[in-house]
Amino acid sequence: DADVTQTPRNRITKTGKRIMLECSQTKGHDRMYWYRQDPGLGLRLIYYSFDVKDINKGEISDGYSVSRQAQAKFSLSLESAIPNQTALYFCATSDPGRTQETQYFGPGTRLLVL
Amino acid sequence: GQSLEQPSEVTAVEGAIVQINCTYQTSGFYGLSWYQQHDGGAPTFLSYNALDGLEETGRFSSFLSRSDSYGYLLLQELQMKDSASYFCAVREGTGGFKTIFGAGTRLFVKA
């Protein structure tokens, strides 16, 4: 079984709709992240959380919100989706106990906003 | 501000050696990582350098010069399966809070 899972894997929605992307992990890591990936722009950090009570904005948080329901679950919401939020979204986890911060990525959610 | 620069594309032949460079500008630098991403897949960790010098892992090596804010990934004995995108990433900020990724280098390996 995958250590980091994302649902849904693909989603098509319309402008103005609210949608939620979910991430679950079985790695036991405290740190979780949401990134979006656009062609030629690499991975850009949206939000990150270092534990259940900790939420931080990343580079591009406008138009997004997150919820850390438990250590293992981190959800990303688009309150009112717009076409330029069409992208590939990745959830990731990391272990702060290591000297190096290896990030473990989920399989991604491909989102299309019409 | 913070930024990472790496070439957008590199092409090499099977069996050859290729070097992918990365220069960075960040505050509170902690280390430089490299990730590989195949088309349709998720990024996967390759290597990490916190100190100056070369780290070797099989066919892949990674180098860091903190004084030059520069690093590279070296891939030897290239195989077709190495065709992928490669991202450098810096761990930065007070307490190593965030990892910032470069835009990625697309590597094409030709037969």
C-alpha cells in the first residue's frame, strides 16, 4: 500500500465551485505539505503544517485553504475555483527527526477548472 | 528574495555522463536536495548535500559549494530510464522551515 495517498486522482470542476483535495499518510510523519505543479514552474508551496495545531502559508496560498484534521490527514480546499487553478497538485510529508529533510510525495491530483 | 536556477533541458546519449547545475539564492540555507520525476509520476528523492563536497549514490552523485551557492547532479552511465525531470531544492529559513524547488531540468536520453 502507498504511504501517501491522494483523492481524487483526477477532478474536473467548474468556475466558482468549491472543491476539496484530500491527502492521507501512513508514514507517521508530523510535517505535511501541499504543492502545485505547472509546466515550466516546478513545484510551488501552497501551505504546510508541522503538526495538527500548526498551519503556515507557502508561496502561493491565495485562493486556497487547508485543514489538518489529524496527524495523518491534510486537506486542501479551493473555496471558489478559477481556471488558473488548473494544475497538478501534490501532497508531501517529511520527518523532522532526520538530519536531512526528505519529502515523500503522493501520486498527485490532476485538477481541471472549466 | 529566494530563487533557484537550473537549465530547462539537457540532452545526452545512452552510456554518457551528464551534469545538471543548480544555483540558488536563499536565506538561512540548510541543504540542497535533488528529486527525480518521470512523466505522470510523483517526485522522488535522489540525494541531499548539507556540506561542501561530493555525495555518491550508485550512478548518481551530487555536489555542493556553499560559498558559491552552487550545486550539481551528476548522472553516469546514462540509461534510457533516466529520461525524466530533475529538480534541485533548497531547505531554507529559520529552523529549516521550508523546501523551495527549482523549475526543473528535463533530461532526454537518446539511444
